Amino acid sequence: MKNSDSNEDDILVSESGGEQYLVFYLGDQVYGIKILRVKEILQYPGVTRVPRTPHYVKGVINLRGNVLPVVDLFALFENKAVSITPRTCIIIVEVTIKGERVEAGILVDAVDQVADLPAEDIEPPPSFGVSVKTEFITGMGRYDDQFVVLLDLDLILAPEEMTKFDAGARS
């Protein structure tokens, strides 16, 4: 595996010429995010609920003195909360919102592994047939005889975009 030292936004490139993704589960669906967006993975510590937040904002956590919002992606995508189990995790990610880099947590059912996805194993997003609006999907990666939905966290976690999911869930 190669990693250039030129800046923090360099892409981790696998020996196959692809990129590395953290693969995780929401229900029975497999998703992936670029590994460079992942800061850490926490066993579910519980969250502090914040009144009057949308149903998909699980609450906040205190991570080394920083208050981070936690978004339940399953609730955002499917309008159903993640079932808390011993495998439930919060993935701390870094996203760019309105030009500013911020950290947030995403609640997922389980983390699988870091996967090398060669460029030839990534297809463009479909125009229909998945539970996520396709503008939030960067591609469909072939992984262990199945597809992994590759997500664009900058778009998904932008506050104005999350309200679009919320409006769609109610219509």
C-alpha cells in the first residue's frame, strides 16, 4: 500500500490502484466511506439526546472535550433507528460543510473492515433501485460477491441536505 506524504488529503492507494474504504452495515445493506474520512471507531457509548432535533440526530457525545453530533444513518435513509447491539459503533468522520472541516459521528449497525476497492471494481451510481438518493452515492463497489454502496459524507451530513432526506421520509 502506498501513501504520499504531500498533504493530508492524499488518497490511500492500494496495490491494485484502487482506494481504501471502511465497509459497514446498516440493516442488511453494505456501505462504504473513504478511509481517509475516518478519524476513529468507537464502541457505542450511548449519547446525550438533544431536544427538538430531527429523528435521525441520535444526540451528542463528548469525545476528549469536544461535543460531536451523532447521526443515525439508518434513520436518515430508512426512517428506522439502528437497533443497538454489542456490534453497534459510532464512526467519527471528518467532513467539509460550507468550506469548514468538522468532525461528526455516524451511528452504524456494525463495522466490517477496511477494503481495497480497485478502480475497475467500482461502477457509477445507479439511477434507481437503492434506498439512498443517488446524488449521495459516489459509486457501487464490488466486494465479497456483493455490492457496497459508496457514500459522499460531505453531501449526506450537510444540514441543508439532511432536511431533504427528512422531507422525503415524510412525503
